[in-house]
Amino acid sequence: MRNILITVMMLVVVALLFNTIIAKDSTGTRAQIENQGSTANTAIANLKP
């Protein structure tokens, strides 16, 4: 019973960490990657052949 409780609590902690670090709206890792991708796309589009 104790092992199941510890496992469930660890899963909850991992889910909370994911939400606060990766999936945060404006400052999360996902948002930063999207911003850098947009910047790179703009720079590539502005290149003249």
C-alpha cells in the first residue's frame, strides 16, 4: 500500500513540474522554442538570393 501511495505522489509531482516548466503559457520551454522558431523563420524568409 505504501509503495502505491509513493508512486502516485511521484506521478503527481512529475505532472506538476511538467505543467510549470514545459507547458507554461508565456515563459515555458514550449513557448520559448516556438518564439525561437518564429524568429528563425522570419530570418530565413528575409534572406535574398
